[in-house]
Amino acid sequence: MTVASPDIAHAYRNVYNAGKSRFNVQFDLTPAILNHQLEIISRYSQAGKGNDSGHYSDYWFNNNRLSLTTNKQGHLDQFYLDKANKKVVISGWHADDASALMPTHFITLYDKTTGKELAHQIVKNIASPDIATYQAGIANAGQSRFSTSFEITPEMVGHQLMVISRYSDSTSEDDYGHHSDYQFNNELLNFSVNQAAHLDKFTIDQAAGKVNISGWHADDASIYMPGHFIILFDKTANREIAHQQVAPVASPDIAHTAYGSIANAAQCRFNISFDIVPEMVGHDLLVISRYSNSNTNRYGSATSDYWFSNQTVNFPVKQQAYLENFRIDKAANKVYVSGWHADDASVYMPGHYVILFDKTAGREIAHKLVSVTASPDIMKATHITNSEKARFNTSFDITPEMVGHELEVISRYSNSDTENYGTATSDYWFSNQTVNFAVNQKAYLEQFSLDAANRKINVSGWHADDATVYYKPDGHYVILFDKTANHEVAHQLVPVTASPDIAKFTNIANADRTRFSTSFDITPAMLNHTLVVISRYSNSDTKDYGTATSDYWFNNQINLNQQNGWLDSLSQDGTTISAAGWHVANSVVGQPHHVILLWDYSRNREVARHEVKNVASPDLASSQGNYLNAPQARFSTSFTVDPSMVHDCFGIISRYSNQADGEGSTSQLWLTNRYLNAYQNPSWMYQVNYQQIQANPSEVGHNIGPGYEGVKTWFIKSRLGTANIHNQYTMGDAYAIMNIQRSHGLPATGWVDLPTWRALGYSDDLWYGIDSYVQPLQVTNPAAGRQAHIEAMINAAYQYMGKPWWAGCSSAPAWGVDCSGLVMQALYAAGINPTSASSTHHGYPGNEWNSRDLFTDPHFANVGWNDRQRGDLVFYYEPGTRTIWHVAILLDPNTVIESWPPSVMVQPITNGQRNVIAGIRRVFA
């Protein structure tokens, strides 16, 4: 409850409840808020409704935060393995302020190798007067010692163990509740084990149908894991083939070697065999010896493995094959396939299949079980097992799924003789003998437009496609595809209609019936996305596509992510701020609520928001008529701010939302053409931009001819071997370029255009990127003061430090730059876009002395020598003349940063090369 506050009423007379606004409240300290940062929100709401009314006004005390940090310390006195008693012994201490609210003490044994808890216990703390003496500030320092032990389990063996001491507000063994942990990360325990092993024999006996394995594996882990398994592993398929549990066999020879200290060295031999199965054929096999805490045929919860990775065996098979016939017969509606495939694997895999594979879609189309027939000619050429019976001959019906796709054949032997493959296969891919089921198609989109009045997207055009021969006659779909989200938005079954005009100029199958026309409702799911159209034929004439399709993707697109807006006015009268303007956006389809937000740039946060009702805007119909809400897009509103904020910098955000409070799904626009109380130069000086400055689009990608300078010229001359810092494209360069143009079949003009640039081996991105580069704007907050802009300008200049001086250059810091080119890029970074010079035009003939244009520019302030300040521009005369020939940026009264041959550097304001100062110009008032 608020109480009287006459002192506040005196200071804030215009605020409604200033005379009764004080409060005093206490909250209980709970475990849930320990080690968190807290802040206070003061909220006024409808009486008795609290947070549930939906209408309230908050004040966040952001500058008054409280950190409830607790102190804790700990140490492990003992952490070791007592193998004789099969115990893990732990003792130490953990003092923690949180114990005052969380009195239950847990000790947890944690497996750092697997990242999971092994076990935990509740322990009773014991007196620790020694800890109390040097950790006196921590709550339970005098009662913080603990001592406990855990049973060794097989899961610990070979792993790294760690202790966690935890105080909790729970008394249950099964629930930690709120807790405060101390992890003893620097005191880890390695449960190490030694192991050694060797394979004496690993062979395949095809005559006996066996894989024979013998060897030995000594492992300390066997103490805790008595079960011994031998695993046959398929390295090719990366899976286990089979395993057997083996009984230990005496190995006195191993016990008398260097491995005698390993626990089971005297009883570690094994000898076993596995039946050959088809799954092994053609694969690399290896052996794993495994001890486990299981005595059944199944592994236990803990294992210790030895991989005999360097002793693999390969189950070799030879194969040869040839495809004698593979063709599409459209008249017979068949795909014919014949050839032969000899394969040693056929001994274990008698079933033979021919597979028709869709290489385009990466999937099988169909397969047939095809018996192989006699092939005495193949037997004469090869000694592969089944070479005397290796021929096959079959055919497949043409299906819609094949149309327009590249097809190939696979011959497969398998351990099955039914229609379905078995568990093992041996394949031959005829990858070099593919056939393409070619179809022709043509299409054109005659209309793809936004119908703002009816909130529709209209689509019409035509699509001729040979694939229609194999599809349903009415199986045509128009698909609206969301390019932004990369998924379909909607589709419609749209049968095509007569198109005699199309049939006159193409012989594609359905040219006389290709036209379509339809429309789609604009939905919220489309908002802020880019849409394209797909025309699809399919072997279905229902609303759902069939199993085969032939698509045409149209390049036309509609952007529903566009919006525009303008502030007509933004004014302030004391604590009242008024704003009026307009905001057009297609997002109004699913976001009908228009909310205007007042943004405080000085405090970098929202101050207030109002939902507004748009009013008629017939004036926008011509310029913004493509937006759905152009007829009703204007708004007007006002805000009252706290008196303490009246000198802050304010701006407006216009937001469309699906909720009245402006949250939820939103589409917003920062209206940046007007600010209140922003830092700005006087009107006669260059105005500070708070949006990124862009290069002149008419100059981006310009050609290079005689007299040009700049970075593109340097690249050209570098390729010709004539590059130098003065960097001017000469007639000699032009003649050399003409020879290159002739050699590439280009017009021999001597001018470098984009095709010639490509012929020099340079990219399109470089051609346009050099011209379009403008230093990124470093100050985007209009509340930032003069000094922020000066520092942005200097920071940008420092990015070019050490780069070479190149005449006529002003582009990215990756390349050279001259004096005025450096200044222009620095100005761009600080928000100044001078009209007297530009970075792109700087390389044009006659522009190498842009320093003269900057000196005479009336939009910079002329200041006296004794008034010079950091960030001013310093101009120099050529000695013995009154001609400007250099410009630099002042760092302090006696130092400048400049581009002067040979590079960009920091220098005294005058030196022996340029010591006649013409004047000082100020950029920021």
C-alpha cells in the first residue's frame, strides 16, 4: 500500500499520484532466489486484479539491483580407492552460506568420463573448528566436515571419478530440491586398469564354413567383470555380426611375461570359431575381446574392451559384369535390360535380382527376381565362381515415376530367393551405363500479382510438358511456395485449358491445352515472406499429388516482407510528445492491431506504447498502392513522459501485431526520418545520418577507361604488370586490354567492362564490391553525442593503418587509399555523406584532387588555427603555391592520421614534405 509522499509531490507536480507514492515492503528469503540477481518492479493495476487484468503500468528499477550471492569453499582431504575392501573413500569439508536455508548435505560420486552420477549419500556434518578460523565469514564453517565411502561397482572401472558436495532444502534421498553445489574439479580420481592382448590366429576357412579365432586378453577389469566375450565385428558395415561367451583358459606363459602383474594374466587365453554367414561376404572383419559384469550370453552394464584393430581379415570375393542392353521403348511402354554378372558371393547368396534405380531421386523404382542363365562365353573369360551361369534378361513397365529422370541398373545377389531381398547382398552398379527418360517443357507466368482490395494473390500462365503423356489428363496443380521458409504454403488442383496460341510455336505433347488461372487467399503464414509459383503435372487428379511429378519453377516472386512508413511530425510540448505519420505493410492480414511505441534512445528502452486506430490515407494510393492497407494507413497519437525524461532523445516504432498489447506475432518499422532531441549539426552543415550510407547505384559497376584511377584500375594494371601507386589507366594499358579482348572474342574497345574484367580472371563480386563499399555506420543511436561521431570517424581511419597510398582510391580497408579517399570513408562511418565528393566517383578522371572540393565545401565549418580540435580536417597547400594538395584528420593539436606516400600513418601535423597549412574545417558542430 502506498503512503503519503509530500516531498515527491513537490518535485513531480504534474504526476497524478505523486503525493501518495511511497511504499515499504519485505519479502521472505527463500532458497529459490539464492545466487540470483533481483530487481524491483512497481506496478499499478486495476483494483483487486493484480497481474490478471491485462491493464497495468510498470516501472522497472533497473539501476537498483540486488545480487544474493553466497560464499562457499571446500577441500577434499581424502579421495582414493581401497581395492582390498572394494571401497571409494572420501573425506573433506564444504562450507557454504546456502546451508543456512539448505541444511541437508549430500555427497555425490560423479563419473566424469560418461557425464553421469554414479551414486549419492546424505551425510551428517561434523565439527570443523579449524575451518571456522580461516573461513569465519561463511555460515557453517564450524560444522562443515564430512567423511563417507561408496562401494566400488563395475561401472567405475577405467573411468575418471569426481566428487560433488551439495547442500539442499530437501530431506529425501531421491530429491535434491533447491541446492548449492561445490564441485571438486581439481581433485579427480582415475580408476585405471591395465590390459594387454594378442591374436594368435584369425582366419577364414571357407571349406569348413568357419572363422577361427584364438589369442589372449589380460585385463585388470576382469576382477570386477568376470564374464568374457569374443565379438566378431563387421568393420565395413560398422556393426557386430555375432558374439560368444568364452570360458577362461590357463595361460602360464603370459603370467611369466611383462604382463604378469595384470590380474588375470595366468587365465586369459581363448579359442573359438564362428560359422560363416552371408553377411560377412566381401566385408572387413575384426575381433573385440570384452570383459563384462555379466555371466549370461548378454553383456552387462559395464564393459572393458580390447579392439584388435590392426589385425583385420577380409572376406574377399571377385565380381565382373557387363550391361549388354539398356533402353527405353516408349512405343512398347517398356524399359529393357540384359547383361551378365559373375560374382563369387553367389556361393552364399543364390538369389539374383535386377534393380531399376532412379539416379535423379536417389531411390529404387522397381526390382525383379531374375534367374541367371547359362553363359559359357563368360566362363571362358573369367574364373569367378558362377561365370558359367551369369546371364540375365528382363524388362520393366514404364511408370510415371521414371519420367524426366536418369535411370541406372543394379545387379544384386542375395541370401534370399523370394521377391524380397535377404539380410546380405552383393551388388554391381552399372553406373557408367545410364539412360535418361528425357521430356521437354516450356512455361510462362503471365500474371503473378497482389490483389490488395480482395487480399488475394492472382496467378495465371501456361505450362507445356511432355510428361503429361504419362500423367492424369486433369492432374495439374498450381503451388504457392514460401521461398523464405522453404516450404509449400498452399496448392490447388487446376485443370489446364485450351491454348491454341501455344500449339503454334511448340511441339510439346500437350501444347494445345496448357493454360491455367487461379488465386490464393493471403494468410498470416505468408507474412514477411517471399513467394514463388510452381506449376506441377502429376499422376493424380485429386487434391493430393500422386507418386510422380514434373515441375516448372517460375522465377517471378512476390515479397510479403515489405513495408514502408514515414513520420510526418514528431513534436514535444513539455512532457507531452506527439507523433503522426503512416505505416503501410502487408502484414495487416494477420496482425490487425496497430501499436505505436515511444523509444527513449538516451536510456535505450521503450517508454510507452499505445494502440492506435488507422485513418483513411487516400493520398498513399498512388505511391504505396501495392500494400494491402494503403487506403487506411495513417496514425496520430501522443504520450506523456516523466519530467526527468524531457531532455532525452526520443523516436517512434510503428508495430502491427496479432495482439492488442503489441506482443505476439509482430511486424514493426523504426521510423527514423525524425527524432526528438537527437544530436545533429546546424541546418547549414551536413546533417548526421543515423542510417547506413549507400554508394551511388548509378556509379556501382562503372567501366574503366583512359584517365581512370581507383582500386579497380589497380587490379587491372596488376594483371597487365603496370601497377604503381599513381595508378592511372593509360593508353598503353588500353592497347594491352584490346589484345586481351580480341583473344577472348570481345569487342576490342580498350575499355574494361564486366566481360573484360572476367577475362582478366576477376569475379563479378569484386567488380561490384569495390565500387559499392561504404564504411559501416558506427553510430546508430541518435542520442550519442558529438564525441561519439568524432571517435567513429577516427576509428574508421585507423582501420586503414599501414595500407598503401594509391591515387584515386577510396574503398575497403583491404586495399590502398589516398588522402581524400581515407577522409571520405571516415566521414561515412561517422554518418556524414558529403555531396562535394564520393568514394566511387573519386576514381573518375579529374577527381584525384577531391581534397580541393572538400576544402571549398560550404557545409564544413571554418575554424581558426588556435581553435582546432580532435576530428577536424586539416588541409595543406602545395609548397610555393596556393593550391590544395592534401587533407588529414586531426588526432590532437599536433598529430594527424593521413594517407601520404607510402602508406596510411600517424604523423606530426607538419613535416618537411607538407608544412603549409591552408586551413581547418570542422565536421561536427
